[in-house]
Amino acid sequence: MDDLIARLSQCTLCAERFAATATGHRPNPVVWFRPGARLLIASQAPGLRVHEANTPFWDQSGKRLRDWLGLEEPAFYDRSRVAIVPMAFCFPGYDAKGSDLPPPAICAKTWRAPIIDALDSVRLTVLIGGYAQKWHLGTKTSVTDTVRAWRDHAPSVFPLPHPSWRNTAWLKRNPWFETDLLPVLQARVKEVMDDPA
């Protein structure tokens, strides 16, 4: 896995693509996994703050996600137990209107299968957003429908909406997420994180 991490950290597949975005930035893969991780967080792609900090979920979305999981920062960022593997490892950039661009498909096509294969100790996978849910579950349903059907995938997989502030209205429209899903998820996260094996 060390070779895989080293090659991913130096990836420049999307250099031309990123240079052509409104942000005109360079690739900066945010790599956050190691052998032995038991919790896999499969997310979308780093945002600008994560790109600058080189640390996943280093923003308000990360605070909300840690609250959802019931994890404090030290546990969340413990690579020996938690692997954070987005669908694209670099910040995709903004379009001309300032909206996030989607994760480039070539990233998942190139890196995802070998990384997932190498993470052979994972016992719980958290799928954040539609891109990760489609890749891992093969689902074609909306994020809302996929998350609503969370019992079909638990206890080994939990689909979640993105923890962005943009989804605050979604959370208000779907109170079952916080009352029904989150307590079960938090109990499962605690079980997986506390297991000494």
C-alpha cells in the first residue's frame, strides 16, 4: 500500500483540467488512508478549504459529519482506524458561476478499485452523497431515496447525504434522518472503532 499511496500523492492526471477551471489550481491529492483502517468514509471530493489545508473535511461540513458519526477530531483523523477515500482526491475547482465542479471520473477509474481492495480490514462503510452511493451500491435512485433505504444496507454500509450547509433544508424536510438513522449509525461507529481487533 505504501507504493499506492506514494503514486496517488504524486498524481497529475487532471493538471490540464484544473488549470482550465475558474480557480486555475494545480493537483493536490488529499490522501488519508492506511492499512488496518476499519471505518471507510467514501465521500465526493475535497473542497477549496480541504485543498488548502491538505486535510479532509477540514471545514464546517467536517464538523457536521463528525457530529453525525459521534466522533471527536482525534478519532476521526486516526488513519489507523479511519480511511477517508473520496471519489476524487483533488479539489475539482469551481465553474464560472462559482459552483463546485463534479469529481473527474478518471480519478475513480484510475485509483478507486486498487485502494478499496487494499483496505481489507474495513468493517463499516459510510457513503456520502450520490457519487459514492452510485459507485459502491450501483444505485440509480436519488440520494434521498438511497438514504431513506438505509436499513437495506446496514449494518455494514450507511448511505448519508452530504453534510454541507446546503443540505440544512434537506435535514429539516427529513427529520427521520436524525431520529432514526443517526442513533443506529453512531452505535455502529462506536462498536467498530472500539473493537481492539
